[in-house]
Amino acid sequence: MSVKKIAVLTSGGDSQGMNAAVRAVVRSGLYHGLEVFAVQRGYAGLINDDIREMDLRSVGDIIQRGGTILQSARCKEFMSPEGQQLGADNLRKRGIDGIVVIGGDGSYQGANKLSKLGIKTMGIPGTIDNDIPFTDITIGFDTAVSIVVDAINKLRDTMSSHERSSVVEVMGRHCGDIALYAGLASGAETILVPEVPYDLNEIAARMATNFSQGKRHSIIVVAEGAGKGEDIAAEIMRRNSIEARVTVLGHIQRGGAPTHNDRILASNLGDFAVRKLIEGDSGKSCGIIKGELVATDINTVVNSKKQFNMELYELAKRLSQ
């Protein structure tokens, strides 16, 4: 067996399903006869040696909980070579020879550094943004989209009653997947994402035409990276005089119980990461592509960009007429 002691940490923004992933790592590790440790507060805990041993009961009753029981924190100190070395040294002094890092792009950057310092490392994509390449979906994305769809369903009822336009701002600074998937699933008339340029004149004109033909409401979903909801609403109203109400969903998208899809994905990826470490693999990002579990070199992952699904975007446009 290539590893005897492993650790798990969650880093960056929390996402629903992180707890399910932690549970899977701990229980899979114990099943295979490993000693398993948890790092509190991400890389900050690694530097501060805030590490505790886990048992089966440590992860009881958490699969349904949002957030992360290990907590998360930003850590500028770990960005330095000295901080990275200290983190690796703290693992080694406890005899921990492998670590599973659950998080997004920034977390993966840290995992890549630990791998290069000789710590056997596996990354698990835990982020609602769905912006990690070499996996079809990330942990938390399904739940976040479901939350947005539910909110839009409720907004559509009141917008229709008052014959108004609604602008819904969702998370996604660099990746518009939440806006795209939630917009398509909720029948939004317009979806604005950072990956695709848009013309407010065209959007305002199309909205005015639809209202003149008897349409009673309009839903615009905008990813935060494509513009602020308030600005979009003001510019559209200036062009067509149709009143628009703005809803910024913000961090509500990260909260709540994970969907069954996120729990199953997290369980699969957590167990897969442990098994890959036992097999002697390291420096990899775990993901799922077309239903198959895959492990991709983490250095490749952090130096690649997730491809935007233009086919799905064009489908949303065709169906929004």
C-alpha cells in the first residue's frame, strides 16, 4: 500500500456536497485500513497545524448538510513557497503521506504545489461554478442550479401578475454555467454570460416586441461576470421603458442541502480519490466524463480553461422566442 495516513481538506468557497465528499474520503480511507485526518480551515489549518484524526462517527449525519464541517478560509501565507513548505512539513511530521483537496481553481493551485513538494495529492472539484476542466460537472453545481430555478419559478409568478420584466443576477464571474443551465431549465427569455458578447439594444427591442404581442413578463438571467443586474435593468428600461425588477441571489446559491445528484457525485469522487492514492497515483484531479470516473494530471487542469457549452447556449436561444 503506497499510503498509510491521508488527510482531507476543503478550501475556497463552500459548495453543497463538500460534506458528502469529506464523508466519502474518511469512510473509504478507514474501510481500506488507512488512518485518516482532517485539516480545519483549508490551507490556513495546514500551516497552523490544525489537524485532527477522524473516525467513522466524525462524519456521521453530514451527507445531507450544506457548507463544510471542516470550514474554509482564504490563506495568503500559503501562496508563498515558505507557506507551502510549512504545510508539507506539518503533514510529514504526522506521517501523513497523502492528501485529498476539495475545492475550486484556487484550491487546485495549492494542491498542485503540495504535489510538487512530494506529498501524494488528489483534487476533487468542489465549486458551484462548474468551472473546473476535465470533468463534466463539479460538486455543488446541480444544487446551485436547482436553487436558481426555484427562485425564477417564484419570480415568474409575480412578474406575470404585474406584467413586468425581471432581471436575476446569479454567481459566475468567469463561468456562465449557472446562468446558462438555470436559464434554460426555467425558460428564461434572455441569458447573459461572460463567455458570449451581447447587445442590449437587441435585447430591449426583442423584449418590446414580445410585450407588444401580448407577452406578460420577461425573465433575464445574468451571470455576475457579464454585468450587474441593476445596470442591465436600468439600461434596458432606458431603451424600451419596460419596468424591470432586479433580484440578486448571491450566496443563497451556496447554501442548503445538496441534491441527490451532488451527494452521489461527491461520494463517487471521494472514494475514487482514496482508491487512486492507494494505487500509488498522485498529482491528479478527479472528475467524471460521460459517466466515467477519470483522473487527470492536476498541472494540466490548473493550466486549462473549461470550454463553454455553446450548443446548449444556442438551444436556449432557439427555445426562448
